[in-house]
Amino acid sequence: MGLLGLIIPLEGGGEEGSHWPPGVHSFDPKPLFPDAGMDWLNTYLLQAVIGTIIVIVMWLWVSKDQKVVPGFKQWCGEQLYNLVRNGIGRDALGHDYKKFTPYLVALFSFILVNNLFGQFFLTMFPTFSRVGYAYALALLTWLLYNGVGIAKHGLGGYLKMMTMPKGVPPLLYIIIIPLEILSNFIVRPVTLALRLFANLFAGHLVVIVFVVGGTMLLEQTSFLYKIAGGASLLMAYPIFALEIFVGVLQAYIFTVLTAQYVASSLAEDH
Amino acid sequence: MTTILEIDLGPLLPAFPEFVAGIVLFGIIYYVMAKVVVPRFEETYAERAAEIQGGIEKAEMAQAEAAEALERYRDQLAGAREEASTIREEAKTQGAQILAEMRTQAQSEADRILATAKMQIEAERVQAVQSLRTEVGGLATDLAGKIVGESLDDDERARRTVDRFIAELESSSGERV
């Protein structure tokens, strides 16, 4: 390890060797104070808190002292803000997009920063590879789109709109209603959470395999093992790039789908 | 591994503190977004839109003003041209009038001068005729007397008498003048 450990960041360092092969246990939380009995106070929570602080500070800094004619900093902030406000919110929601802009911007930036933590050398773990965080955001989105739907159409009207699509013969309601309930109230939030979680979980698992496996191969005495280990470590970099892409994409998708679900709840007829 | 409904959820089983942390942290971010960040951006956008709209309106106003000024200028120019032409026209007619007046005046003056000259000549003629009339009578009688007084047989004498008479006549007419 030695020098290599400085160049190539590894989670857990050398002790990872004893956990080979990588798996679900690689994602086990590491309590900050292992002897204090506060297992919930772990690295993931710290990461999520730091991510929250980064997101808030970044947006406050970018939006500070705004001018009608923007400087470079403000221009960059506006590009990101417009991506969510116009590219996601306005596209999906039409004229009432402004009400949901704060939610969408918060969602996108929170997921994005936490996903990029997976490739950041000090953290090296995407927060959403812990399913609890993904469930949390999915639940909030579920509450949001159902809430605005009920607020607009009333409970009965909303349920009718969501479960009894127009243009379907009443005879088919026997099949359609359970399907729509399953699709709109159960599958939507679950897939939302699992898509985010699974992408980051699997992606990070691949990173671990390449980096830790490569390191272990490099430490072997056999020359061929060393070559294979070097190649594996080099391969880790394209994987990192891919993971950055996946992280950005998943943040985008989660936000787009949230906007879509809200739009479908607000629609005049489904 | 904990199980729910006898199913092993594996990594899909959430840790409850994480679930709560996710909601709380996201709530904080949402609060800051809704209260501070999004209003800031929207305010700037609204301001920008207003400014652009105001700028367009201002430009339109300036354009209208310029068009109006141009129209006014054109009107003025046309007016000035018209005025100039009327003045020219007037001057022309006036000039002709003056010329005609002068001509008639000169004519009348000439007529007047001619008339007075004629009158003077006539008066002088009348005077001459009058004086002739009075003198010719006397002269004729004088001459006749002289011719008769002298001897008519002496040709030399008669000739001298006539000559003398004529000389007298000449001298008297020279005195009279």
C-alpha cells in the first residue's frame, strides 16, 4: 500500500482486505464514536450533514448580491438554477411551476452533492447508497404529489382521477383500479427510491471491486498479478468518470420524475 | 439481518435514523431554498424582465419621438419651401408692377415735358406772330414812305434806299432781340 494509498483513495484502507470480497457489508455504517453506543452517529450522517451545509452555503453564496446584469458567479448559479427551474419544473408543470421550484432545486442539489461524494476523495461514499436516505426523499415526493393532488381535486376527485382513467370501459375497472393503485401509490415511490439507491450502491460496489481488488492484486508477489492489479487500478478511473455521470443523471432523473408525478396530480384529466 | 413479512430485505432495509436524517436534512434545505434562495433568484428575474421591458418601451418612445420630430421637420421644410415660392412669386409680380408703374410714370413725364415744350413753342410763335404783325405794318408803311419820298427815277438812289431800309431793319431787329 504505502504510497499507493495516498494516490488512490480507498475506503477503510488496508483493513478492507479482511472484508474481501466486497458486498453489502462494505456499506456498513462506521460509527464516528464506536464506544459511545451512538451507532446512528456515523460517517453517512456526517456526510449528509456536510452535504446539506454545502448545498445551503453554495446557494446562499451564489444568490448573494444579485444584480440585474449578472457577473460570472451569478451567471453560473443561474445556469444551474434555470436547469431545474426551466428545464425540469417549467417543462413538466407548465404555468404553476414556480410554486415547486424550491422543492425541485433542493431535491436536485441535495441528491447531486451527495452522489458526488461517492467520487470525492475525502468521503468516497455516495450517501444514497444507504437506502434510508433514498426512502426519505421518495416518501417526501410521495407526500408532495399526493398532497397537491388532493388539495386541487379533493380526496375523492383525486382518487378517482388517479385510479379511473378516462376512456376506459367500466368493465375493465376491475383490472384497472387495482393496477392504477399499485402503479401510482406504491410502485412510483418505491421505484423512485430503489432506482436512486441501486444505481449508487451498484456503482460503488464496482468501484470497490476495481480499486480494492486491484490493490490486493498489486500486493501479490506474482508478476502477472501485479500487471492485472495495475490494469484494474487504471480501469478504476473510467469507472469513476462513469460514476460521476451516473450520480448527476440520477439526481436529474429523481427530480424530473418528481416534477412529472406532481404534474400528473395537477392535471385536469389523467 | 432483520426480516419483514419473513422476507430478507438485505440492503433494502432502511436504518431508521438515516430515514429520519434524510427527511430532516432535506427539510432544512427546502426551507432555505423556499425562504431565501428561490425568492432571490425570482426577484432578480422579475427585475430583469421589468428592466428589459422598460428598456424596450423607452426605445419605442424615443423612436416615436424621433419620427414625430422628423415629421415636424418635414412639415416645416415644406412650409418654408412654399413660403419661399410664394415670396418669389410675389416679388415677381411686384417687380412687374413696379416696372409697369415706372414705365407709365416715365411716359407721363415725357408727355408732360413734351406738352410744356409744345406750349412754350406755341406761345413764342404767337408772340412772334404778334410782334411781326405789328412791326410788318410799320415797316411796310416806312418803306413805302421812303420809296415815295425819294426820287423814283434815280435807280441808284432807289437801290440805296432799299439797302438802307434793309440795314435799318436788320439793326432794329438786332436791337429788339
